Amino acid sequence: MTRETPVTTFQAPRGTYDLLPPDSATFLAVREAIAAPLKNSGYGYVETPGFEAVELFARGVGESTDIVTKEMYAFETKGGTKLALRPEGTASVLRAALEANLHKQGVLPVKLWYSGSYYRYEKPQKGRYRHFSQVGAEAIGAEDPALDAELIILADQAYRSLGLRHFRILLNSLGDQECRPVYREALQEFLRGLDLDEETRRRVEINPLRVLDDKRPEVRRQLTGAPSLRDSLCDGCRAYHQEVRELLTEAGVSFEDDEKLVRGLDYYTRTTFEFVHDGLGSQSAVGGGGRYDGLSEMLGGPALPSVGWALGVDRTVLALQAEGVSLELPPATSVFAVPLGEEARRALFGVVTRLRRAGVAADFAYGGRGLKGAMKVAHRSGARYTVVAGERDLAEGVVQLKNMESGEQRPVPLSTVVDELGALLA
């Protein structure tokens, strides 16, 4: 007797998720809503590989960051090349723009938007996954407070177009190469006097501003009395930040000043901001970004002052759920065709094809189902109308058009049913 080999049932890797209908329609709608104001503001679409050289992120994101030291999926290819799954989008987009010399084409800033999946090895929890989806925007090659304000306003516009209301915008300035070193020294002196663990002490020496971003209560308690970055800003950074604030206020965009906001990436300078939603618990950030004026030089390019953001699609969906917002999504199917018999099958398949070419979402009862089974599928499809035809109908040159909401059914000439459905659905 032959023993059967057990069949392995595969599951998605821990900390990841599958997007399936009908939920996937909401994710698509969120992506499109975030992208819409960018498309209307001169941003062109860019797509980069899902993996890059490890060194790109070590230089760009920062060797001292948790993303690089703990969370990045790094591996070596058969040819010995060290690569990493992208943990964020900015470094990849800037690398692509530099490689293609977009900054030499005479139009600055280069305005780009992107959408895709990103990967970080984190402890999985609600709102924090090892695979997550973002929509991002980058404006490369211009130092202008209006550009910083523009991106914040566009993100605010995207969230409001989705119906979100209970989010907050946190805003700060991290200074520049002139004033930040002075603050860094003062902050290090303060932090060295605190009771910190060995790893945090090491961070104090490498990138002390990131200690301000530490979420642990035992660290945050000790940060009371830390020197203020705002007090250390040079006149140029102070004036720049004030103009960003004034432009946001004039545009009717509310924000909160947050002196401890530094974000988790080393490349930020001057403007930094975060979108938070208090309905998400500890993982309250739904997106954020800032200015990164020195990143191009870090990657071997020319001086290209830039600013950008990334908004989490997953987090935005959770925020919508927290507010009880249901998006109005177009039905996947508007018309469902139910043939009864081989002749009707051919005739209605032709109707469905013509409807699709006319831009009408239409589907078909495949597999030779009977009337009862096919109508169950029609109901599940969400179709507003069902077209039913049998041999007698075709002999009379008609089909039966049923309104699925009212239940009303009437004969319609086969020759005009596509036009009639188009008019009904317009």
C-alpha cells in the first residue's frame, strides 16, 4: 500500500498580508485618492526596483538608524552582490533621478510620485507590518518654503478627499549644516547625563537627535528639560520655517508645532512633518516626510535640495475604519448576463463584449449554470441589471432586462440592449 505524501498548505509569511476582493478595492481607492492631487500638481509617476544595493540605504537612510541596523532585509546574490529589499522610497527615487540625469533637463524641481510595497523586519502588530504599502512624492532640486508647504497641503487635501477629519499634522524644523552641529553638541552634553541603556548611549554619540524620537516611557521621562532645537536655529532656518508655517496657515491647513519631532531617518534637514491619527493607538503615524537637502551629495550626486513625503496606504485604511468612514466605491459589475442554452450563450457573450468596449462593467454566467444558480451569482456580483435570454427570447429578438434593485423585468430588443443599458447607467 502506497502512503500518500501530505499536501503542504502554504500561508503568507508572518507580518505580511494578502489584498483580496472586496477589501482590495478600498486600498486601490486610497492609493488613487492620494495620487490624484499629485497628478494635478505636476508630479510624474516613477517606479523603481523592489531591491537596491545595501549601501544605498546605509548611506541615505543612515547607518545608525533602526531601519538599517535591525529592520532591513539584506541578502547576497549568487554573484556576490549585497542587496536589500527597499525599506523606504526616497533613496530609491533619488537614485533613479540621478542615474537618469533628470536634474539636467532644465526643469527644477523634478517632481515625482510613486506607489509600491516596502519591507522592514519588525515585530508584527496592528498597523505595523513587515510588508506595507505607501504612496510617496518627491520634489528634487529646489530650496523653497512654498515647495515644503505644497507637499503638506497636497497630503492634507488627499486625506480630506477620503473623508478623514481626525488627523493632525505635526511640524518641526531640524536646522541645517550651520546650526544643527551647535545644537547637536548641546544635546549630547544633556543626554550624557541621563540614565540610558548601552545602545541608546551609543546612539547619543552617533545621532543624538534620534533619542528625542524614542517612544519608551523610561526615556521620554528623562527628556524633560532637554535643550530646544528651535532656540538653536540660525536666522536662515528660522525665517524658512516661519514662511512654511505662514503658507500653511494662509492655505487653511492646521498644524501643531512639535519640537521633539525628528522622524526615523538621518537625511532630514529643516522642515520635518508627520501626519498622525489618534484612533490608531500606539501606531498613530499615517505618513510623514520632510526636507533632505544633503541626500543627493551622500549618494554621489550634485547638491540638489529636495523635499518629500510618504503616506501609508495600510495606515490610512485603518484610520478610515477608526472614523467609521466608508468609501463610495464603484461596483465591480454593473451588468450580469445569464444565458439559458447554447444559442443564448453566444448571443449574450457578444452583448457582454460590446458592453465592456463601451466602458460598462459587465460579467457573464460561466460554466453552464442553471437559472437559479446563475441568478445567485448575479446577486453576489452587485450588478444593477441582469440580462437573461433563452431560446424563446432569441426567437422573438429580445432579451429580458431585470432591475436587480426593484425586481422589475421587461423585454428589450437584443439589437438595442447595449445602448439602452448605457443610457440607464449613464
